[in-house]
Amino acid sequence: MQMKFDVLIIGAGPAGLHAARVAAEAGAKVAVIDDNPLPGGQIWRQGPEHAPKGPARAAIDALSRHTNITHLAGTRVVQSLADKKLLVEDATRGFPVGYEKLILATGARERFVPYPGWTLPGVTGAGGLQALIKGGMPVRGQRIVIAGTGPLLWAAAITARQHGAQVAAIVEQASASHVRQFAWGLLKTPAKLVQAACMRVDLRATPYYRGAYVAQAYGEAQLAHVRVRRGDEDMRIDCDRLACAYGLVPNAQIGIALGCETVETPFETALLVDEWQSTSVPDIYAAGECTGVGGMELAALEGRIAAHAATGHREHARKLFAERERYRQFAQRMHEAFALTAELRTLPNPDTILCRCEDVAFGDASKYRSWRDAKLHTRCGMGPCQGKVCGEAAAFCFNWETDAQRPPFAPARIATLLEV
């Protein structure tokens, strides 16, 4: 028997969870699809010592409190089908799911910029470090450098410190003046200001380098130290782990594959939505980071607006517009303050790996004029991640436009594909 829902939501982070609650309270039959075993997304990721609290607890509890919400955990979207259906796969089977309204809340992923040593064991993204720690990876006593750009660096440092790690340094590529300007702008969003102040107090003894970046990571079988470039000076910092990523990238691939239009900015490619969070495709809405990276509060508001609109309660959605605008302005200030410096494009050597899945060197890819040519000649972007890592790196380093993702959107069993 085929599953069919009034409102189908992809993603169980803040946007998806808030959308699910609003739609359920409106009486709709709702389903939430998420590839993680537990709800919460990346920002509210649960783990052995990380039970959700506060707003996260309330949003997650709504899944079980409302009997008209079905949570399809550990389930991935494989491809879109005709007649408002998606092919999905869990641990045991593949099956189609139908919907009347679809809300995309697919979040974002980290942007990586290649540099010598970035593939060494012990090197992850900042968000990746958080996920590993919350999943139970021990870091007590380890020296960790947190590097890249944006507020996520501070959140990752707090998580590491709370679990006994020594944060050797926070290395921010944005200039000191840009960081100060962003900090003053937090006065317009008091909740963000309180968060930032608390983190700054907790990490007051941690070296904080601005206008700096990791130029190279060193080690044989394991990371041993990093070289940090700050102006014309280089610093050596001994460490056991490096968490380095350069902001977040909207996960817009599923929306693009469904035919949704995108919007290009100097900072990101995101799904284009109108004031109701509706995409260019009828009955498909989008909310949260896939429409532009802006933080948890903005994602939650957009999820609520999308659900109100999808269930025909636009008057409720309109009441949230002003608050959404405040957080959108915060997002704009964040993007402007933490825009990537062009110096980062010069870090890779010719033999630095660009595509980790297919073992393609930066120098080999740089011989070609476009992403398509590089894929055809080197298999860059053809591995399991389907270019989610190297595609963004190539787009930044070479100013290439990357291709839309083709189905299957994730590795799938043959039996699942035969369900089409």
C-alpha cells in the first residue's frame, strides 16, 4: 500500500520540525523524512550525552505528541517520480511516498577549501567535529585547532571544550574590522547577541586569530601540527585535530532536481522562494538553510511560514514576516562579514587532492575549462559524494558552475530502483 500525505517534509532540523508541528496542528496528515536515525538535524543533533533541551526538546517532542505526524527516520530520498511522488529508501526497503504539498527543509553542508594536508587523518570540518563529538567520539585532552570562518567556529569550540578538549586556537579568515562590524550588528538580534556573548566569555582564554587561515596541515599517518598564515607571518600550532571549513552551502540539490528555480548571490546558490516560502514549482515549498544560510532562528520561522501557507492559513504566516525579515538582515550581515578572501584560492599545490572520492589532484582538474570537462576527463565529482565536497571547492577556486545532481540523489540498492 502506497503512503500518501497531505504535507510531506524533507528534513528534521529546525525548519522541518517547526513546519511539521504547524501542519499537524492545522489537521493535516504529515510525514517527515530524514536520513538521520534521530530528529534534530545538524544543529540539534542528538547523541549519547546530547539529549535535546529547551526549544529543541519542544520541537522534537512534537513528532511523537501529534498522532497525525509520521516520522520516517533513517530514510533518504532517492529520486522524484511522476504524480507528486518520491522514491525513498530506508535500511530495509525502497518505496514510493505521495504528497499533496511538499516542504523542502534539506538544510546545508560545510564548504571545504583544499590546502596541503587537508585530507590527513584528524582533519574534519567544524560542524563535522561537532557531529563526531555528539556521536560519542572522545576528545578529552586533545589539542584542537578550529579554523575557517563564521559563527560555527565558536559553536564547535564550545562543544570541544565542554568535552575536555584543549582548544589551541580559533583561526578566523575574516579581518578584525569585519568581525567587529558583525558583532556590533548583533544588537539588532538580542538572542544572537546573548549567544555570542556567552561563547566569548567561555572561550576568553583561547587564542583568537582574525585575518588568518590554515595554509598547511602536517603529519605522516596522523595530523601533528598546522601552519597558520596571518598577514606576512606564519605560525606553527601543534595539535591533534584540526576542524576547518569555510561556512555553509545550501543543500539545494533535491529542489533543483524537482525543477525549482535558484537564486545566485555572491555567497551561495539557494532555492528561490516567494514571501510564502513557495518555490517556482506549484505545491512545493522550501524553508531553512536550503533557501539561504541564516541560522536556526530564521530556519524555524521559515518552516512555520511554509507550513501555514501549505495548509491554507496565510493570515498566520503573515504575522511572522517582520521577525523573519530581522533574521534575514542578520544573515546578510553575516555573509558580508565572513565573505571568503581570494587568498584561499592560492593554497592548493598541483598535487593537493581536490576530489577525495576519485583521488583527483588539484593540478589535474585545473587543466580544464569547466566542471563538466573536468568530470569527463578526470572523474572529478563522480564518486559517492557526487561532487558535494569537490564541486563547491572547484566552484570557489576556478569560478566554475557545477551541474545539477541527477538521480539517484544518494547511493541506493538496485531493488529500490526497480520500484520505479
